[in-house]
Amino acid sequence: MNQEELIRLSQAGDKDASERLITENTGLIWSVARRYLGRGTEADDLYQLGCLGFLKAVDGFDLNFGTQFSTYAVPKIAGEIRRFLRDDGTIKVSRTVKEHAVTIRTARNQLIVSLGREPTITEISEKTGFSPEEIAIAETATAATESIQKENGEDGFSLEDILTDTESEEKIVEKISLRQAIEKLQERDATVIKLRYFHGLTQERVAKVLCVSQVQVSRIEKKALQALRDLMM
């Protein structure tokens, strides 16, 4: 039985057809859910939210559209997850991240005593075995952070604007995802954007991670945001 027939059956109330559609599209749902890892929600929960969005896409899909179902489904899946992340005020921190934070805090205090100064990210990384990005995630996981909805810059621009300001969600996801656009940036630019907007680091903290000045981080961030705008046009 092909996908079109399964969609017809599902829309008619056939639960077995709905379950089969989810099973056959697990890879698609996970590919969208993975984009939101590290945002305070467990992977399995993201997947379940993705399944809910997927089923909504099945119910709303018009087989006469003349477009691929996946093109219609992806923004529905992403939209369901983003609505949850936007509306759920509680940030969930996994046990692993909490344990990492304790290890990092202990290592930082030990290094302060032995070095007589605040240790660098590299020194903490060498002592704990964690990557700089893992350290950044753990140290900011329980703190109030800037988010993808946080307005930054002179014009009050936020990364979420890229997804909602100039085009419909469906059209943007069909063209290119925000995550894919970030990966097209130069490595240092992409790192700044990820640390600033996805992990919530201040410009000062990012500067320490990259061993550059805060002014340089500000310039890199501004250039990277403009590049993202251009990529998403």
C-alpha cells in the first residue's frame, strides 16, 4: 500500500494506517526533531511532539495539492515542536547535563586554587575531557539565558524573525532550514551564533571561549546575522 492510500485511510479514521505512516516516516520526524536538541527538552519528547505535528499534517494534507507530502509535513512537525518550546516556560535540564555542570564547577574551583586565577575554557576542557561547547551548555543550562526569541542588536532582531518575518513557515522550511543555513556560515561565525542563541552565552563568555575580545564577538555576530538573513531570503 502506497503513502497516498495510507493518507486517505488515515484521514478516514483508520488508526492502523496512521501508525503505519508514522513508522514509515520515523526518519523524517527524527530529522526535524534533532534540530531542537539542546533546547531543554528530552529527545523522546521532541519525537513525540514531532509525531503529533506529523499526524496533524496527515489530517490537513490535500492529496490534490500536487506537492510531496514531506514538503507539507516538515513545517507542521517543526511548528508543533516550536510552539511547545515557545509556550513551555520551564527549562528542563537533563541529569547528564547537571552532572557535567557539577564536574565542571569542581574542576574550575580546583584550577582557581592551583593557578591563582580564573582558568581558561581550554584548561577546563583539558581537566574534564569535555569540549568547549559541552562546557558552555552545562554552565548555562540552569541559568537565565538568551534564546532564539531574544531580541538582539540595534534593530531588535531575533533569530526567530528569520523563520516568521518575511515568509510563511512552510515556504521557509521548504527552501532551507535555519540549522542548515547556520552550517553554511564560516566556522567561527557559526560557532558564535550557536553559542549566543542556542546555548545562551553572553558576548563576554563567547569571547572567553574563542579567546578573542568582546568587540570582535560583536562584529562577528552582526556579520553572521546578516549572512543568515541573506541565506534565508
